[in-house]
Amino acid sequence: MPQPLPPCPHLAQNYARQPVRFVRGQGVWLYDEQGRAYLDGFAGVAVSCLGHAHPALVRAISEQAATLLHTSNHYHHPLQERLAERLARLSGLPRAFFCNSGTEANEAALKLARLWSRAQGGSRPRLLACEGSFHGRTLGSLALTHTPKYREPFAPLPAVDFVPFGDAEALARAIDARVAAVFVEPIQGEGGVRVPPPGYLARVRELCTQHGALLVADEVQTGIGRTGRMFACEHEGVRPDVLCLAKGLGGGVPIGAVLMQEEVAALLGPGLHGTTFGGNQLACAAALAVLAVVDDPALLAAVRAHGERLRRRLAEIFPEALAVRGQGLLIGVQLPYDPAPLIAAGLDHGVVVGPAAGQVLRLAPPLIISAAECDELCARLAAARAALDGARAAAG
Ligand SMILES: *Cc1c(COP(=O)(O)O)cnc(C)c1O
């Protein structure tokens, strides 16, 4: 059993970290300083979609590092253009703005909502988001994030009205011609892998169209194949006005993106928004390598099949679960107890899983996981669970 590691005295104390130091990865496996292997069922919060040290991503990054890393957005560069074109083809949203993270993508979307209102004489001061939402930690995205413990220490924040997630009729009552934008995650990731009822997103789309509000889909967690489609909105045939991406897009290299309808993109004139690093050569090379792998019907079908396989097996391992839910390889096991001891026991048994809000155990393994690796992940979780049960029984 790994000993609790002393925290580094030179790091800010804002993270409650697991007592492990990973130093190397290969495929779905992570290795710590002692060389112990862990099956990665979390992918660094749904980021490492190609797993670790994927040859195509390694090659793209290495070659780009040896060619040109960065020039800034003062200049054109062909990789950013190629990535924007590829994302446009995949999403049906013709224009892209690149940034470095999920919160920055939502921050940009928030500024687009302000511009949308401004273009209409400032007649749309309202913003809507969902209860249980998570959109990031910068002040604007935090205003859209519902969780009181994240928001309250930083008040005052820009005004946002929250509606219950998954309840289209509640949205119908809340929305009006003074709403600039509705921010919604197709599945709430941090919020507990909460899946809305079928038809919800399509109805949100209708309501936004009817009231002239922008539909901003925050696919920072659900995008790039995570749910078994390139974008989770596709499950309902919905095209948002603005689509936010980050996490999986660079496969571990930081990059975020905001994809936009032409009419929305037209609001964003030169100088109105920008970033130094956003979409630099290294990040774009990584994202292009990721898309070359993920934009593959066979891989996406495997993500769906392996998701079902995991959910079926997890329901057997955790018969006490209130729900085993999710889509593709974004999976939540809602437990009637805090999953933290189970996550710690998982590390002891060589498996990495994570939490989500509402006593949810969250799995988001690399998209390249095989069926055999799914079974191994479950076997290790079952062993962790058994050890925990045994320890509890011994303690009386
Ligand atoms: C993780 C996440 C964010 C924030 O992304 P960062 O890169 O941590 O800023 C925003 N929205 C959703 C849905 C997320 O899952």
C-alpha cells in the first residue's frame, strides 16, 4: 500500500491530491515512481483520449516541436487553419476561436453572448445556465457554474439565472426575449455524469431559436468522441450556435476551442477578444493528430460498445448503486456513500478512477481502451471494493 506522500511545501494548497506520483504512461497504463502499474480509468479528467504515449500523437508533437512551436495570433498559420476547417466539417459550425482551456472557451462564449445582446441594443441582459452545471473557474465561467462552494467565496459574480437541468419545461418558463444565451452541457460531467431525458437538448434548441437566444453547448468534457459521437449534441441531432471544446481536443496538450455559427462569429471583430497562446502550432498539431484518430466510425462504435460493457459490469460490482449512467466512455456510478475511500482503494489495486458531484464514482478512460482492458479495469475495481468491504468488516 503506498504511503501517504508529504505535500510539496512550495505548491499552492488548492488541490486535495491522491498520494501517488505518476512518472510515465503507455496506452491505458500509468506508472508511478516505484514502477507500479495502474490502469487509467480517468484519463486525467477525460483529457488523455488517446491514452499515454500514443505513437501518432508523440510523432505529431515531436515533429512540430522540432519545426515551430509558437508565433502568436499576430500571424496566420496553416495548422490553425487546417484544424478550424476540420472542426467546421465535423461540427457544421463554420468558424473557430482557439484558446487554452475549457474555462477560456466558456469565457469567450460569454463575451459572445454580451456581443449578441449589444448588437440588439443591449436588450438581452440575461444569461441562463443549469443547476448542477460546471463551466470553469475564471470569474465569468464561475458565474455560470452552479455549485455554491465554488462560487460563493468569489462573489459578486455576473448575474446568471439557473434552471433545473434536464427540465425543458422549466427552461420554457424561464426563457424570454431578454435572454442572450443559454449555456448547457449535453451531459453534466463534474455535476455527477447527469444525463438529461431524451429529447431535452432538442427542446432546448427549439426554445433558444424561438426566443432568439444563443444556445451554447459546453462540450468541454463530452466532446471529441467521449460519448461515442464526435460531439454529444449529435445524439439528438442538435446544432448549437456556439460549441465549447477543450479537455480531449489536444489529447493532453492544452487547447480549447469555441466553434461558432457565421452570424455569431460576425460579432467578433478584430481586437474584441484574443489570447497569446491560443491555438499555437504545437497545440494545433496535437489536436489534428487527435482528430485523425478519433474521427473514425470504428473507434466511435468501440467507445459506445465499451461504454455499455463497462456499465453492465459496474452494475454487477456495485449492486447498491442508485444509478449507473452515462454515454460512451463517460460513466458515473451514483453510490449511496462517499466514493473517496473507493477511489483510494482503487489506487492500492492499480486502477485510477475519479469522483464527480453527488457521491458519484466517475470513469472516463482513454477512448482507445480495449474490451480486455475494460474487463481488467472492472476486475481491479471489484478487488478494491472487496478489500474495502473486508477492511470495514474487520473494523467491525
Ligand atoms: C472541465 C470543464 C470545464 C473547465 O475546463 P478547464 O480546462 O479546467 O478550464 C468547463 N466545462 C466543462 C463541461 C468541463 O467539464
